[in-house]
Amino acid sequence: MADIRRSLFINFFASSGGTMVNFAVNLFLARLLSPAEIGVYSMTIVFVNIAHIFQDFGVASYLQREQELTQEKLRAAKGVFFTSSWLIAAAMYSGGDWFGRWFNEPQMTPVMKVLAIGFALLPFASISSALLTREFAAGKQAWVSAVSTVASSLTCISLAIMGFGTMSMAWAYLANIIACCLALIPFRPKYLPWLPSLRHWRDVVHFGMSSLLTNCLGAVNNSIPDILLGKLGNATQVGLFSRANSTVTIFFHIAGSTANYGSVSYISQAHHRGEPVGALVNKATALLTGIAWTALALTYVFSTEIILVLYGEKWLPSIPAMDGLLVACAVGTMFNYYPAAMAAIGKPYLAALPSAITLLSRIAFAFALFDGSIWSFSWVICAATLVATPVLIVQQRIYFHCGFTAVLAALWPSTAVAIICLIGAALLKMALPASLAPIFVLLVSALPLACLWYLSLRMTGHPLTDEIHKVASGLRMRAEQRWKTN
């Protein structure tokens, strides 16, 4: 457990650093590029995200879940990964013209072709990265992430200044993958064979087929808002909605990598030891919601200030979409570890049913309820999320032996903490002068709200309190040891 906490600690600061750099780049792009240019890239990248599922074919989860990895299994995993990746990359490259015509956005064609080139290079990095996650080697992955983030950011900023527009983000995507491949070379596991093989592909494909439908539906669910809005609306609305969504999920941009780091590997190991998965998932969800729900509550209160500080006035029309997205995100956080837990117990296909219900509901509600505004579209997304919730509750009770009462008992402290912080933030904002600049509103509010959050955790007996104390104790002991050494 100590090794896992250390890996999570390293991953948090590495991902936070990368997120800060990406935020800085996004701030620059938001002021230089138009919503339509960003919308074109958003509409294109969603298809790449869907293609990632078919390219991965469950190989990464297979490598993290498998109890014993032999040379034959590793070579087979590489063979399946390379075969699926190159076939899909070729299809993406040749289909770039069709995407541009279907959306009536010619700029999508060159973007798609550059992304396809990067897609073909992914297998050189993905196998090693999955094995490092299996080993909880967060320090090595942090270095790789730093190198790729710097390469991507410099490429994006330089090309945007030179007037490449949408293509600056496409070339940055390619630079990120190339840098990642090069940075992973020193950390390549010694036991990983060089040559791929398809001789023992059946085990890999069997697990991949089980998880493919679930992963594909999950990717489509994440992508369908941009696709539907791009078809029913326009690129400008896609850009505004995308900005609202990225603001709502700002917590997951900062800490999402840490929250999900090694989840399949950790839950799988616990399952192999015979530990109850339901209790483990409930505890992990309680820890996550203790931070995430408070972050969502504060995002609701300070939505205008966040948009103005991060992106500027021209993105204020994105604010109406945030209400429905905040509710949807709060509900989705309750089931964040559900797909990983299903994969860990060897039943990844079971997560396909709620994903399918959400997907079909989003499509049906979009055509029935969308009135041309991004506000209505955000509640379309929220309603579809709520429709699938009963199915998730029933499946958790059956396969994790965890009733909804136990879930509520685990989550009530997070609910109380979020409500207390929501009320406190609203009162604090009302007390501040209306003429105070948005950035100072956020800065002045940060420390008192952080103190209120910590006090709320202690008052409610939230399990996150113990984790905070353990991390603080560990840091204090290390500081004392270094002080004595010096």
C-alpha cells in the first residue's frame, strides 16, 4: 500500500504539472484561435478517440490484469496491438476526405491525416507504458510525460503563432507521440521481447473481444456530444460546448490521471487475493467524490470567474452549458471505477449495457429535446446519464455484492462536504466587492475555502481525512530525515 501511495503521489504531481502546462497552452489558444477552429479539431479528435479503442483492443488492460505474463503472451500482445493499430491508421488516413465532406468542414481532412500518422506510431509507446503501469512505476512515467508535454506545447504554440490555426493542434498531437516513443526507450522493460508474434493471439483477442464493446461504447459516449452538436448545430457551438465541458471536468484534467492510475492492476490483485471488490470500489469512490464533488460545487459558484480568467470574454457564451454538465459529471463520478472493476473481475463486457443505454439515450434526447442552444444540449447529456444509473446500481449489487444502501452510506460524507463548501463559497462570493477582478475573487477565496473543505472532512468523519494525515506524516518524516542528514 505504501508503494501505491508513493506512485499516486508522484503521478499526481507529474499529471498536475502537465495539466498546468496544457492549461497555459489552452489559454494561449483560446485567445488566438476562434471557437470554430477549436471546434473543427474537437470534431476530428473524437473519431481518433473512438479509433483508439479498436487500436488498443483491450491489450493494455490485458497486460495490467494478467496474473502471469510469459514471453509468448507479451509477443502475442505486441502482435495484436501492431496489427490493429496499422490497419486502423491506414483507414483513418484514407478516410480523411470523407469526414470533411460529411461534416461539410474541409479543414477536417488534413487534421485527420496528421492524426492518422501519429496513430500509427502509438504501439511503439503503448506496450511499455502499460507494463510500467502494471509495475506502478510512476516515476519513470512522470519523466516520459514531462518530455512529451514539453514537445507538444512548444509545437502547438510555435505553429499557432505562425498562423497554422487548427493544424497547430494536429501537429502538436504528432509531436507528443514521437516524443513519448523516444522518452520511453531508456525505460523499456528488459523482459519485453522485441519481435511481435501472432502465434498465441487467442488469449489476447478473447479478452480484447470481451472489453472491446464496452470500451468502444465508452469512447463513443464521450465523443457523441461533439458529433451530434457538429451535425445538428455548427462548429462554433461545438467549440463553446467543448470549452464548457473542459471547465466542468477541470478537476479530472488535474487529478484524473492520479485517480485512475493503476486501478485495473490494483483491483485485479485484490480480486486474486479474494478481497471483496465492492467494499474496495466504495472506498475508492468515497475518496474520489470527497474531492471531485467539492470541486464541481465550487466550479458552479465561480463559473463566470473561471471562464474569464482562463479563456477570456469571448468564451462567456459557454457558461449556459455548464449546469447540466455539472450534474452529469457528479453522477458519473459515482461510477468512475465501475469499468475498471468489471475488467478486474474478468467481466469487462458487462459494462457495455449501461454504456449502450447512455449512448442511445443521448441520440434520442438530442433529436427530441435539442432546441438549437447549448443549454438544452447540456441537459440532453445529463438526462441520458441519469437514465443509465439504475442499471449500474443493479449490476453493482449482483457482481460486486454491494447494495445501493452501502453506496449511499459510503457517499453521504462527500455529499455533506460538497454542500457545506457550496454554501460557504456562495456566501463568500456575495461578501466580496462586485468590482473585484475575477482573478482576485478566485485567489482571495482559495485559502478560506480550502480550510472550510478540510474542516468539513473532519466534521463528517470522511475517510479522506486519514489519507491526508498519512501523506502529511510521510512528508514530515522525510523532511526530518533530510534535516538530520544535512
